[in-house]
Amino acid sequence: MAMDVTGNGAGDVLAQLLAEAVRIVAFTGAGISTESGIPDFRSPGGIWSRMAPITYQEFVGSEAARLEDWRRRFVMNAEFARAEPNAGHRALALLLAEGRDLNVVTQNIDGLHQRSGVPPARLVELHGNATYGRCLECGARRELEDVRAEIDATGRAPRCPACGGLVKAAVISFGEAMPQAAMERAVRLAESADLLIVLGSSLVVHPAAMIPVVARESGADLVIVNRDPTPLDGVATLVLREAIGPVFLRLFPQLGEK
């Protein structure tokens, strides 16, 4: 049975679990980024309730869909650029700076973990990253400013300078295969973790939502910090139904210092 507590009591329990853990995995979802002002995708009133997502098949098959996808990406990335990493992001970077064995597995595509100080070697992006583009044929990276300049100059969706393949934002679209290497790495990390902390994920998006299950079944303590109930609350060690930032500000008051 999960221990469901809030406030100082929750902080004491989480602090103890963090102190005792050797290998920690943070599993982050949209909720950690909404606290930085980035809109949610799936919630009522979220982005996809206002516009249908463009599928991978639509992107590949239609020039009009490609141009619309890029238009949306530029708008979205302007929002990402205005956002700042919050106390939740910075707490994970702080733990790493202290030398803790921590890895971040994220469903987010906004680049805030990198901007908070989490190095790429400690980050697994299950759904990709929207802050740059990638060729669908050869995998070459394209920077967004170059993509925008090409679209402005030609009126057409960008192509790879190296091989001529289609360039898409480096995110996993609906209908696109999940990145196998990232999933396999996330599973390995979950299997070896002593503690997995879910931060702001509803745990309903699969196959990503299997990662906390793998950790729990492998013997790790499971902590869920999410404002709403999740399907795994009943098997968690600790459930905190509150915002992520305040939880970590209680644990690390220095995060609130300027």
C-alpha cells in the first residue's frame, strides 16, 4: 500500500528515500514543464484539444502537412525559449552536481532538462527533442534557424543538404516508431535503480509508462509526485499529490535563492 502524504511529512519521507538510494532514476512528464509555463498537450484545454496532431504518415505524405508541422514547431519552440527551468528541473541538476548516481528519463521534448544542467550522458529522451531537426533518411541534425531560413527562402519544407531526405523536428510523432535505443537504455536504468521518482507524468502514455513498472518489479522504491491520480499509485512506495517545485524547494531551500 502506498504512503499518500503531503507537506512536511512527505518531504521527510522523500528525503530519507533519496538519502538511502544509490542509483536514482527521475521519470519526468509534462507536469514538470507546465510549472515553467509550457502548455500541456493531452489535458482538457491542452494543445491537442485545440488542434489535431499531425501524424508521421501525414508528414511524410503531404507537403502541406510538413509546412503546417513546421509552422507549429516554430510557435512551440518560441514558448520553449521563453520558459525557464523550474525548481524541479534544477533539483535534479543539483543532485547530479553533488555527485549522485542519477539519470533522467523524460517524456518531454522541450530541452529544459539540458538547460537546467543535466548533461546528455545522464538524459534519456523517450519522445525526442523539438528544439532541433533531424533528417529522416540519414539522421543528420539541422538547427531550427537554418530550417526556418530555408522555408522562408523556398516556400517548401526543408530537405537534408547531405542526402536530400525529409527533415522533421527530432520528436516522435504519432504513428512513428519509438526510438529503440532510448527505450532499451531506459529499461536498463529502471532495472538497476534503487529509487525511481515520477515527476509530473500521468503514466498513461505507453510504452513509456512501463518504465516505472519495470523499476518497481525490479525492487526499486517508487515515488510519484503528480497532482492527479495515476494508475500506479496503488503500488508506489510514496505518493505526493502536489506541485513538483514546492516539494523540492522544501528539500533544497537553496533552489529558491537568487
